[in-house]
Amino acid sequence: MGNVWDAEMVVSPFMAKQLIEGQFPELAPGEVNEIGKGFDNTVYSVNGKYIFRFPRRAIAVPLLKTENRLLPPLAEKMPLPIATPCYFGSPVPDLYPWPFTGYYLIPGKPPGCLSHAERITSAVPLGRFLRALHAFPAEQAKSLQVPYDELDRLGVVNRRPKLLGFLNEIRDLQLYERVDDLEQIVQDTEPHETAGHEVFVHGDLHIRNITVDANGKVSGIIDWGDVHIGHPAVDLSIVYSFLPPEGREMFFHVYGEIDLQTQELARFKALYTTVLLMLYGHGHQDAELIKAAGQSLDLLRL
């Protein structure tokens, strides 16, 4: 049985250079370097100024198209830099079957392992960012063809057995010591009604989709492929996987208070996403990601 992140097509550095220079000759000769890959896209830096993302699976193509429509009008309203498209690549017969997109480079790097003090510096900027994002008019988002939550990301009943299975896998692989504590969080999470919430959300806010500066402070938000209309807990998961308790207090002072049900759903979503990131790191022999995910799991237990 395959993994959820298995690619259907991987764009090599040579192919990326072919596609980029063939459609955007002003970027030639292109300095093209792979900087990462996720579930949906292979990512290259180009000339130290741009980021190009190439879908790895067909399911990622409509997500990329949504980003292309949405992000330019959204960028001017956000208090943190976001990945803004500037090059729109087309499929090439017999070479690459899907569109691809180039973005202005956001300075910074994935957070990796940080101290509590470093993490706390991001509490207020993250609070301001999510307050502004969740205030973006849902009707405007719908007019840009942003979908509803089609994956039931907060469906505790359906996701609980999957999450417990992932945790068993982490225990068997000896990737994390306190799996029992995490299983207790899963068992204690009650299903909650999420219908009726029409908030514009990023949809996949975690340690691989934010960047930080040299001081560990959040500097930008990337990878908007999961953007949708849904429950704010989907995004508020970052509060529990990235911030220590002191930082959470500062965050909610800026963002606004949330009820206990939203807190519970946000923690559950954070756990689900972080566990998948840890398993992804193991599958790709990414020791740094495994360690960073372990820090997030430590925070979730606080």
C-alpha cells in the first residue's frame, strides 16, 4: 500500500530548467536548485529571486490553479508576506502534463528546531496574520472559486482510527518516546459540529509552510494549496504545534479568544498533521524534519 505523499511525477532539476527557460526566456540562463518537496509539489529556487512549484500528483493541479487566482488579491491585505505568483507555466506535451507556477521568493527558511523564547517572538505576528486572514470576506473567496472543506479535516470520528494507526507506526519505528500521551489526546477529543463556519482559512498551516528569519521569528506564509472555506480550528492548529503556552496567551490576546471546542479541534488537527510530517520525514530520511516534528509533539502535550 502506498503512502499519501507518493508522487505520480517528479520534475528533475534538468526538466525544471527546460520548462522554466523554455517558457520564460528572460530567466535564462537559470540557476535552478531543488530546495524541497512536499506531498503535492517539487520546489525549486530560480536565480535566487523566485520559487517554482511543480505538482507531483494530479490532485495538486486544481489546488495550484486556486492559488493563482487567489493569492494576488490576498497578498495586499495580509500583515505577513505570502507566496505571490508571478510566472504561470503551461503543460508541455510529452514532457510535463500539468501547469506550474513561479512565485516571488519570501526571505527566510523553515523553522526547524527552535527554543521557546524564539517561538514566542512569532506569537503576535501570527495572531495578527490569522486575525486578518479569517476576516477576509468569505463571499469574495467564493467568487474566486475557493472551495469548502472537501476533506473533512476536523472529522474526529473518521480521522481518529487513522491517527491511532499512525501513532502505532511511530511507536514501532521508535520515532517518539511519549506516544501514550499523544494517544490520550486522541481518545479525549470529542467530535464537535463544524457546520455553519464560513471562515477563509489557509488549510495547511504547519512548520513546513511557514518561514522564519535569522532570529527564529515568522517571516512569511507559503504553500496555499489547501486554502478553503471552513472552520478556524484548521489554522489555529499552528498555535498548538508551534507556540509554547506563554506564546499561546500572547497569540489569543491579539487574535481573540476561542471556545473550548475550537481549542480541542485545533489540537487534534495539529496532532494529525504533525504525526504525518514525522512519518513523511522518516520515509524521506529527513532527520531534521523528524526532530522538528518531535518538538511540535512536545509542545502539543503542554
